Amino acid sequence: MNTTTQIPENMELVYQYPDSMTKTYTHYCPGCVHGIVHRLVGEVLDELDLREKSIGVAPVGCSVLIYNYFNVDFVEAAHGRAPAMATGLKRTNPDKFIFTYQGDGDLAAIGTAEIIHAANRGELISTVFINNAIYGMTGGQMAPTTLPGMKTTSSPGGRDCKIAGYPIKMSEILAQTEGAAYITREAGTDIRSIRKLKKAIKRAFLTQIEGLGFSCVEVLANCPTNWNMDPWESMLWSKEQMTPYFPLGTYKMREEVKALKV
Amino acid sequence: MAKGMVIIDVERCKGCGLCTHVCPVNILELSPDTFNAKGYRPVTVTDMDECIGCAACATICPDVVFTVYRQRRQRATATA
């Protein structure tokens, strides 16, 4: 950082680097929403003063190296098993704050059983779920959330729903489970939705702190590299193409969660 | 007198350009002639006097490049 810059006396600090994050440069592609959501998680951990009592569970996927970027304890789970690992961590350390951070290849494909049962049991964990409709880390293959007709490296002619089935709507599924207290889908693609997303993450984290049940925030994200777009174009594409299939909104919010002050 | 001010951590920037699209006063652009250590063209401010300290750039930045300052409110009303 340029420390030589003089800050005029009448200026106050509006935004600075979150304390909960390390200064490590992220490995994400330029313009990836992962970076934005990492930052929001860091800000919320700071605001709720959770840094010293949090344990994160890292997934497999683009965010597999998330433990390098946060100043909190992390464990690495097998592919898709983050909610199962988080369950064990929370049950043995009920005073800790446990969150998982998963992508759509992790949560919606190989880890579907784990997340549904964790939600159904009402485990006191919080999940941040990044949905960018593609497998980013392995080179842009078709994911369960890939949109109908969308071209990927493993569906070069576009996703044919007769063969590959339909995109899975995880938030709607999780909202049906009894144990879930707060299930919402937000976007991370423009200023307004990012501000809303931060509030949603904060509410989800508070849900766990207050012991109200399972909480999950799904984030509609982008993948400029594997969608073959420039970052801004991918943000617009996510907004225009993904939002109609994956409608934004809160799918489940118990009264107690609604009463939380965010 | 500028209402706001941003400090850019040039080495963190990956030149994705998202901030240049969301800046309401259009003072951000990718550097036309310099590179950072990673080889990206980092974002630069063309006219800091125009900055309003809205922190839109910091809100969308995936790499936490920006530190944002804004004029204190009571001081702003006193001078107005």
C-alpha cells in the first residue's frame, strides 16, 4: 500500500482491508466473484467479532485454498463433505462458530446428500454456497447447475436436458427441510446486490450464533474464464441469464431469524 | 476540495476492470502504460478531486485493492 499518501484531516475512513483476511494475494482469476464473497465473509467475521472463535471448512473446487486467505482456523474437507465435517466440529465444539464455504460442484453435485441431511438435522452451521453454473477449477465442465443450452467443455453443443437432466435448484430444496432456519439466494454481481448479500451473510451467521438452526446463503456468481467472457460481461450474463432460472429471494426464514437485528 | 479519496494497492490489482464500470463519477481506468509485478494493468484514478468517497469501487473489487476515505459529515454541513 502507498503509505506516503497524506490523508487530509477532515477525511474519515470508509472502507479498509478486513482484519479477518490475510494479505495473501488470491489465486482467483481477475473479476471472480469468489474474491468479493471472501471479502464479505471477512467483513462479517470482523463485525460480529468472530475471528478468534471461528472454524471454517474448506471445500474442493476453486475455493480449495480459502484457508490461505483468512486469519481464522480452517480444516479441509473431502469433496462435498464439508457439511458433514462441520457437523462433527460443531457437535464437539458447540462454543465455536462453524461455517462452510462451498461451490456448486461441491455442494450441488458430490455433496448433495451431506448438505440436505445437515440441513434436515438442523445442524448449527452456516454455509456460503457459490453457484456459478460451471466447474471452474477443473476446466469448465458441465455442473449440475449449468443452465439448459449452456456450452461447457463437456457439453460443447449446449446442455441437453433430455440427457443431462435439469439444473438443480438447491435453495428451493434446502428450504423444504424442517431443520433449516434461513435459506436465501442472493447475487454478487452488482453494487446493490452485493450490499444485500452482505446482510444475508450476516443474518446467516447470526442465525448460528443465536442457535436457531441451519443457514445457507446461495450466491449467484460468475466465471469469466470458463464462460469465455470479460469480467464485466460475465457479471451482466450472470444477471441476465442465471437470475431467471435461479430466482433471487429468501426461501425460508423462521420468525426468530426475521427478528434478528442485522 | 474532493469529497472523497481512494488509495489503490497497485500490487493487489488484477486489472479486471469491474470498478471502472461501477464508479458513478467515472474517474477510474486501467493504467494505459504501467504494469504491476504480476503483469496486470492496475487501476488508476484520473482525477482524485472528483472522488465522492462512495466506496462503490471497494464494494465490487474482488481483490480488496481500495482503501476509501470520505469527508466527515459534520464538517461537510458546516462548510456548506
